[in-house]
Amino acid sequence: MPSHLLSVHEATDVTHPCQLRHLWHSLWSRTPRASFRQTPEFLEASLARPQAIARGTSQPAADRWRLLIVSAWERPIGIVPFRERTVRRTFGSIRVLSVPESPWGDCPGPVGPHPTTALAAAVRFLRKQDESWDVLELPEVAAHGVEPTRVAQALNAERVIVRKSQRELLGLELPATFGQFWADRDAVARQRWRELEARRSIRRDEQFIRFRPGGAFHGDTERDWEFLSQLERVVRLQDGTPHATRSRQLFERLRDTHALAVDAGSADVALWLSDSRPAAFAYNFHCRSRVETALLLADPNIPHATDRLIGMMLRDEIARGDSWHVFLPNSVHGTSVSHRLWQPTELREMTVTHDRRTTIRSRLQRWLAGDRRVISKPCC
């Protein structure tokens, strides 16, 4: 879409996303590859507590929302959410604009039918018409070993810096049939799954349950809190392990957002029972054929519980017509997901950073921070 047809304005009378709930959900419903993590309710809930799980530090006091609305022919086509914070550095304080984050990574991006166009328009607005910020930080997910390009192109800046995050995502593309899924794996993986299936047929003591309510749009908003108590039994089984505290924190965060996820039609829980007892579960966010695992835990005393749950979960998703499954950052911290068996696509969350003004101070600060991976682009 030609840039001269677009306009951008900041919602100056709005202090948090839910004030734009009606417009936001209208655009979210038309967002390609939308995620529950892009809803205003989730964004607010993700910042309701200190982000100790995500970054190990609490949010600075100066943290505030900045919401940019992108319009075409005076009709909104996108919302680009930012968080502004003041960061103290060695050579003074700077104002940083970044997207909101949660324990499961950064916000996936703008909402609206043309997110790339909205992002480019918002960045252009910030660079040319807003002098209140010093550093712009934008995330991008790319395959392991692949340089991010989408955000760098949107910035269209002379110099941008790419920082690799330690946050890893594992992606699985889902074909039309479960048989095709295994046909796309190698012989070793197929044999391993046959062994797990054979063990099931011999013991016949397992059960798989899926909880995926339709949401407020379909009049299906049953929270089923008793169902969550079944998951908590698996959480308690982590006591005594190195990840017990982290698992409990993540589970409590999911409990806080569960009602919101149900209303949005995005709550998706898979539970595997062995000998009639909860042995493994995955709490997922589901949105229009895409599934994101936020937390997967299994009984550490039951061998292969994780792989058995994943296999049954993926088979169920393929039968439902889902097309993509991703394990979000922190989602499998306490489990061992077999790369050899599932052969997922390894993805990395990266941060593309642009300094509004390149000064000696900013260069020294970048050098001290170790940000030396620079992509040069011709300035517009």
C-alpha cells in the first residue's frame, strides 16, 4: 500500500490497551497468524506483575504504554503497541521504545489485516515526527542461523543492530494427516514412535483429554476450574527439581489469564493420564489453526511422558485441521523435548535495535554492551 495513503496517530487519551478493546478486537480478528498474546487483555495481564520470569528484573517505574493507530483512507487498519521506558546507562539515561513482552516472548507484532504495512508506517512516523525517544527495539523471530530482515526493512535505517536472544522457539508444521507427519521424519524417529505406540497397546492404561472451549463468540465460556486442579497435580510433581519454582510461577500466570483465554476462544489444554492419574499436560493458546504451547510439564517419574503427550496432542490437532504448532520460550523449560524424535524447526527470538541519533555516547554504550553485530542499509 503506498505510504502517502497512510496516516498514523498516537492514542494520546488512552493509557492502556483495553480502552481500545472494540477496535483492537475488530483488527485482531483480521490479523494473519494472530495470537492470543496480541489481545489487549493478555498484553495488560502480562504486565500486571513484574517481569521477573521474562528478564530477571522488574519493570521500571517510568514504563508506560504508547499505542499507534495506522489508518488508510481515514479507516484504521492496524494498531502498533509500544512500551516506553527510561533506562539508566553508563553515559546517562535514555528513552527506549520496545514492544510489550511476557514470559513467553515479545508481542508477535501489530494487529490488523496488514501488519507489515502497519509496522512500517508506525516506524516511519516515529523516525520523522517523534523526537521523544532515543532507542527503538523491535523483535523478530527467525530460523536458527538466519538473519532477520523484515524489521530491518521496516526501519529502513542506515544502521541497525541485531541482538540474539537466548529465547528459543520450536516450530512444527502440521500436514493433512498424522501419517504424512511421520513420513516427513526419518526412519529413526518413525521407529521410536512405533515403540511408544506399542507400549501403549500393551498396557492400555492411558487416556488423552482435550479442553478447547469456543469462546464468547460461540457462547462457550465454561472455565472448568476443576480441570485446572488436575494440572496443578502435575505442577506439584515438579517439587524438588531445579525448575519447580519457575514452573509454579508460569502456572500461576496462566491461571490468571485463563478466563481471558477462554473468552477469546484461545484456551487449549491437553492432558495425558496414566493409570487414571494426571501424568503430563500442555497449556496452549489456540487461534485459527495455530497452536502455541505456553507450559508443558510431565511427571518426572514416568519415562517418555512428554513425548507421549506431544504425539497424542499433535495427532489430535491434525485431526482438527490445525496447521502449525510452536513451543514458546520457557514453555518446555522443565521437560526434555526430543529434537531427534520430533525434528522441529529451531527458531530464535531476536531484537533489532535502532539509535535515533548515532553519537559517540551511543557507540561507546553499544561497545560496552557487546552489541557489535551491525547490518548496514542505505538510508532513505
